[in-house]
Amino acid sequence: MVIEILSPSDPGYPPGLCDLEEPPPIHVIGEFPPGPSVAVVGTRRCTAYGLGLAESFGGVLAKAGWVTVSGLARGIDAASHRGCLDAGGMAVAVLGSGADVCYPAENRRLYDRIIANGGAIVSEYPPGTPPDRWRFPARNRLIAAMSGAVVVVEAAETGGALITARLAAEIGRSVFVVPGDVDRPASVGCNRLIKDGAHPVLGPRDMIEELELVLGPARSIEEGESSSLPSGGVAVDQLPTLWGVTISEALVKLARMELDGSARRDGDLVIPG
């Protein structure tokens, strides 16, 4: 496993990191993909709905030709990486350990797929550095700086996603947030970010439209992509947010999908056919 060390003066050093007050040398496995990048972050203690949405976001970012950046953590981070890779996209994972230390170990397959698909594993820490808790807040500033924009899917009242969003805003990155139920713990941080001025996004299609204002035109996305469903299914009343449409439009889409066999209902749950 080859680990390259890049300093701010080196060719190939991510230019966004130079917006930090003290850009650090970084250790890299793999290659930095070309094109704009978007960070998708959120809590480890996410809901099934949040996981499905993060997967969808990673997928449409890949279809748009943009790179998905996240932290390879359990929950939202891993789901966004998975959605990106499943759609044939390229990703960058920024670790709070050495680049050669996959944490959590359960995401080893994602770690390997990111490299195999033309992406990169990045860390400012030397090889072999363990994933101590205090390293992760510092890691989050790299996620924010390497990205043209940050999307927060689910975030509790405290946690790394809020740190990433705050740091992103401080260096001039746009922050987009998925709103949630006011009494849902995984949405408290998101709703607070929106109250403080972050841009709400209401689904994958809406996210792409908002990001185009920041990153420029996306690659054409097939119409069917906006009708994708997470593998674990989703509640009917969550379809408008997932697809970024009205409830009437969502029900029409669902009816068409049921007719062509690409979706089926199990009570209030909609499952891919």
C-alpha cells in the first residue's frame, strides 16, 4: 500500500485546504478524483430514513459528475460513500487515524472500494496512528476545506457534523441541510443549522439544483434517478422529501413504479421491486 505525502507547495495538493489558516501536510492512498467535490456528513446514530437519503445523495452526486467527500464513519458518512460507489462515482474519505488504519474496521470493504474506484483515502496523521477520539474534530476541518459545499443529512444536538458545518461556513463554503421532525434527536442539529442560516434541501433533486448555483452545471441525470428508493425501503409519507417533489407528484411516481414492477408496498413501507 503506497502512501504519498503531499505538502501545500506540492502539485496535486487539494487547493481547498489552502483556505485553512495552517494547511497541513497530508498522507494519501490512491488518487484525488478530478472535478468539484461535495461533503455529505451526519450522525452515526442516524435513522433508517437518514441512511436511505444519504445513499441517494451519494448516488445523485456521482451521476452529476461530482466527488463525494466524507469521513467513512458509521451511519450517514458510510451510506453516502456507499451510494456514490454503487452509482459508479468516485469518493474521498478523510480519516481521523492514519491513512493505513481503516476505522471503523467494519467499513474495510468501503475503504478498499474507494481506492479501487479511483478515489482517495486521506489523513494528516502518520501511518499507524490510532483513531483516538480527540483527532476527529480536527479531521472535520479537512472534510470542510476539501469540499465546494457541505450537505448535512442528520445531526444531533452535538457532534462532528455540526463541527464540520461550522468550520465550512467559517471558510466560506455553502452549507446545505436536510430539515427533520422537531422532536427527532437526529434532526435537532439540522433544524438548528437552518435556523442559523443554512440552506434547507428537500431531496436529491433539490440538492442538485442548489449545488449547481455553487459548483456550476451538473452532468445530466437520468429522469429515473429522482425516483430511486433506498434498498431498505421508505415510508410513503417520506417520499416527497426523498424525491424532492410534492405529495401528489410522489404518489403519481409511486403508482408508475408499482405498475412497472420497480416498487411494491408493504403496508406504509415502499420497497424496491
